[in-house]
Amino acid sequence: MFTSLRARLWLTYALLIILIISILGVGILVYIVRNPLVDRQALARLDAAMQLIRRQLNDRSLIPRERQLLFQRLSDSLEIRVILYDVDREPVLDSQPDSPRISWPEADSEPALKGQITDQEGKSWLYSSWPLDSGDVLVLALPRRGGLQLLSSPFLRETLREDFLPTFLRAGLVALVVALIFAAWMGSWIASPLQEMEKAVRTLPEGEYQQIPITGPDEVRALAGAYNEMLEKVRATQQSQRDFVANVSHELKTPLTSIQGFSGAILDGTVEGGPALRRAAGIIKTEADRMYRLVVDLLDLARFDAGTVTLDRQVVDLEALLRRVESQLIPQAAEAQVKLKVNIGSLPTCVGDEDRLSQVFTNLVDNALNHTPPGGFVQLTARSGGGMARIEVIDSGEGIPEEHLPRIFERFYKVDGSRKKERTPGTGLGLAIARQIVEAHGGEISVRSIVGEGTAFEVILPVVRSDDRTVAVERKS
């Protein structure tokens, strides 16, 4: 029944109001019991009777017998117990002799003129006293009905039924109605953004991305903001997936078209033996190798994304690794008529996957050679400091426009028209894989470029000291 947020808010406010009213009712009842109105009324009644007696005695002189008759008459008419104590504090007159005796304190410990006193049976009495000139003490007393005794008194039930409960219930009903109205407004204020969010979520499977307004309490605003951020990420992810599928389709279409065309030409006899057949077979082989590289790169990226790539971590001599990369690419540099410069300082060892790191630097130098015009240069530099190894690959190519630099490591992203056509067609995944490998080693890769001057890629890798335990274990093994 109370499954919606708004209904639960209504119920919560209603229960809170009922709880508060109940606590207030108990508090008022405790106040009445501890500070009873009936006691104050009784004391006021005793004071009024005492004033009447004092006026009677002051207006005329009475002999003891007449005074006692006056006290008895007033006691009967006012329903008040009148006690007269002599100088020895013995009762010489008690209008209710059948009631338990009330002992008055001695003269040297006179009590207050009015208050509460206890009889021989422990019953409480409210009193008002008047010390007479003769040394006697006149005491007017009424049995105390307040305190815990009031709980069993018909007076309390009558007071609650006729005076307290009707007013209290009306006030509680008004408070409950106001609370429900406030709860309805509060529920609408809180639930409206959530309902908007629900509507937006339901449109997601249909491909609609609706931003929701950021309104309501701070928590709901934070939730709405997080939802909008998630929405943007979902939209970017889906767009990236669409671009990825389109790029893969495009990258596969070109070699497949060539393979299909030349294999068909061989089958239908268009290409006969000799040089033409060898040329067609060579093109088929080249395009098949290109497709193979693409599939391998895609599998690598998929494993990195899934976190299933296992690095073969061993002690790596960075200087020797970079020298091998140089020797492998010298023929390609000579063919491209690009000068390959190498400036490698003394580098410490690091712990990593040597084959994967070699793949990174080979890819960076190969890209630099492909995008550097004849007569230019590619420089490979390496240095260490602060526990890090810094390897830079710098070329003198045309450079990359600044607006393309943030996306240069995205999959299949290419800067159309900004750099010369690659001599060897790539898969468009090399830089994306390089970043994954570097980050898996706890390093960073960055790029900076100036159009017309060239581009520099920098790889920063953490290295280990010569006394590192990992290196010691590897050397021992």
C-alpha cells in the first residue's frame, strides 16, 4: 500500500505527528500530576477561609467557647478541617475528630504558614496556618487530592473528559491535517525529480537521452547530476561503439575488397600465370597480413579492456631494449630517407614485460618514420631521474593540430590531412595499444606537437634501484 515515496512521506509525517501529540499528552498529564491545579485551588480556598476567620476575630472579641463554636460553624459550612493548637502544640479543637491526627511541630521548629503536612496514617494534607497572639496556632486543612492520588480521582477523569481532551484532540486533528498537506508538498518536491528521472530512464532503451532538471533537495540534486553525467558517458560510449564498428568495418572492407577482387580474377582466368599472377598473390598476401594485424590488435585491446592481459614481468634493460628497436628500424629509416638519431644515456633497470615495451617503442618510432618527409629526422632519446625513466620519440614531420591532440590515443582516430599518407598502412590502433601497455606498467604516455615543426611522444616508466628485491631475485634465479 505504501510503496511510493510520496505515500511513505505521508505515513511518516502522520506517525511523527501522532508520536509528538502522544508525547505532549503524556507530558501535560505528568505536569498536571506533579503540579496539580486542584492543589492550587485547595490552597486558594484555605487562604480565603483564613482571611474570613481573621476578619471575624479582628472585628470582635470572643471568649474561647464562642471562638470554638465559630471555628466549628465555619468548618461545617466550608467543608474545611479546623484545628486549634495550644502553646504546647496539643490540639484543643479539631472539627474532624474522627480523622487521623495531625501532629503540629514544636514552637522552636515552626513550619511555613502554608504548605503540605502528613497525618499519622501518612495521608497528605494541604494547610494554611495563623499563629495567634495568645501563642495558639490555628490550622485550616484539606486532604490533598493532587500528585499520584490524582490518577485515581474522579476529578481528574472529569477534567480530562470535559476540558482537556476535546481541546487537545482538536489541536491534534488540525496538526495532523497540516502535516499531511505539508507531506504532500514535500513528497511532490522530492519525488518530482525522481519521477522525471524514471521517465528519462524508461526512454534509454529507445535511444533517447533526456537530461533531467537539477532541482529538489541536495541529495536529489546530487542524484540528478550523477544521472546526467552517467547519461553523457553512456551516450559517448554508445557513440564510441558505433564509431568502433564503423571503423572496423571500414578497415576490413578495403583489404577484403582487394582479396576478393584479385582472388576472383585468378579464378576466372583474368590473371594468367607469370608476373601478373605473382603480383595478384602478393597483393592478397599483403592485405591478408593487414587483416591479421588488425585482428591481433583488436584482440589485444579486448584483453586489456577485460583485464585479462598478463604481463610477463622480468628485469628489463631499457638501454639494450631501445638499442634493439634502433637496429630493427634502421632499414626502414634508410628506405624513407629519414635520419634516425639515438641519444640514450645511462638507464637503470626496470621490471616489466620486455616484449610489450618493445612493441610500444617500435610503434612510436615506426609512426614517426612514416609521418616524417624525406630529408627529415627522427630522434630517440632516453634519460632517467627521480626514479623514473623518460623516453622521447621526436620527429620533424608536419605536426598535429592542437585540437586533435586530446583524441590522438583514441582507437581508429586519424588526423585527416594533417600528416602525410603513411607508407605502410596501419590499423589505427597502435597508439591506443601503446597507452594501455604503458599504463599497465604504471607509467604515462603523452604527446606534444607544433604544426610545421614536428611531434614528440614521451613515455615515463617507473624504474627500480639496483638493490631492489625484485631485481635481486631475478638475478639469483
